Amino acid sequence: MLRLVERNMRWIVGASLLLAGCVAEPPAIGGRNPAVGEEITGIVVPDTGATITARLCRPTSAAGPAPLVVINHGSPANAAERPGMRAASCTTEAVRWFTDRGVVALLPLRRGYGVSGGAWAEGYGRCLMADFAPAGLATAADIAAAIAHARRLAGIRTTGVLVVGQSAGGWGSLALASNNPTEVVAIINMAGGRGGWAEGAPNTNCAPEQLVRVAGLYGATARVPTQWIYTANDTSFAPALARRMHEAFTRAGGRAQFLPLGPFGRDGHSLFFSQGGSAVWGPPVEFFLRAQGVLAPRS
């Protein structure tokens, strides 16, 4: 019987490639709008008795209340790596892409990750019997708590919030979409899913049919516009599986633009947080965000 992906030790060597930005901070780049970082503690997750922490990155040139993006990390396959995780820094390329455009970036560490500590809430049971629905909703609860906290901070717009999630963070962002938070105007799913690299093997999943089924469950109630970005060489969620998830989501009523990209690096699953990644995902994301009103139209 397949073991839980989280307990699979053969995956340790590949984890840093697949989840760039989760265990170690990704490469930094320069930018035209330096951001000031702030550590946020005591973000309360309702109905759990738990609190989480986050890093807030404010663009120094922002005039008036700025739009907010909440950027959500993935989950390493090896459970032992979760306590050592850190939020990406304000100089990380993916973060700077947003702050350079005058957007405040919030990067929460969810329950059971890094200094947030506490009990990990995102498990999905035995691999062959995986239940990905509650796992995503647990992620969504932490994202929602982070959004609620940030909306109370000075200098941040209370409406028009953007949510971005990579891997497990992308899956949780889709679960959040199923709750239709009124303050969220758009969601970007970067290589989202759960259960990849089953038994330490690339291009395998614990329970792909369940992943597709739950995508449909989320789509049945999700009405927030979403953009799905997957690469041709994503070894966690191959193009065929990504398309099936998207089709199930939209067939059920979800609003989703699917964007298949070519191969990126050794494993396209790491596109979002990788150095040079924003040159690939940035143009279509910018077009999508301008269409949704998150970014002002070009003059």
C-alpha cells in the first residue's frame, strides 16, 4: 500500500526543487520599488484556538491605501521539514513583482509550519484513501484569517484582495474560492494540488480521481475569478491531470482561466518562486489582474 506522501523519505532530495520558496528563501532580485518588511504575529484562526504568523512587505512608494496580495506557500513531502520553513523575504523575485507594482504582499505561515507551530491541519489521510477536500479547506481557513488580519492594518485596502497560492497553497486558494469571500476579487492558482510524488515517484498522485472530484466540489460553489497556471514539465501535477482538475472545476460552475505553459527548468512545479520565473508567469498574470481591476489599466 502506498504510504502518506508526507512520510516518504525518498522524496527528501527532490523536495527543495519542487517546493522552492517553502523551506529556504528563494533567490532575490533588484527592483524599482524597494519594500519594507514587517513581521506579523498573533493572527487568530477562528474556531481553532491557534494563531499563525506572517511577513508583510509594503512598497515604499505606495500612495494611499494599497491593494493586498496574500501569497501562500506549498507543503514539503517530508514532515520533518515543516518546522524549519520560513516565509519568503521581501526581496524575493516573486514578492518583488507585486511590490514593484504598488501591491502590499502578505506571506502567512500556516498552522504547523515554521514559527507558526501548532498542530498541522492539512493532512488528507492514507494515500490511497486520500480526502483532499478538508485538507484544502484547512489551508483556506488560515488564508482567510491572514486576509482578515491584514484588512485591519493601516494603509491597506479592505476590498479587491488578490490571493496567490503555489502547490498546496494553490489548492487551498481554490478551496477559499469555494467560500466566495466578498473581499477577494481574484485568485491565482500556481501549480495547485495535493498528493503529488506518491511513493517518491514523479508524475504520480496518491488519488488523482479524488483530486479531480474535489476540484469539482470546489467549483460547484466558487464564483471568484481564478487563473490556473501549470507548466509542461510539472512532475507533481502533469498537464493531463491539471486539465482534468480545471475541467471538473469549470464544469461544476467555477470561473477559471487555464494557462498551460511550456517547460521551465528541471521541474516546472517550482516556477512561481524560482529565479527568472516572473518573466514567464508575469505577463499573463499582469493582464489577468488588470482585467480584474487589481492593477490599474495601463495609460
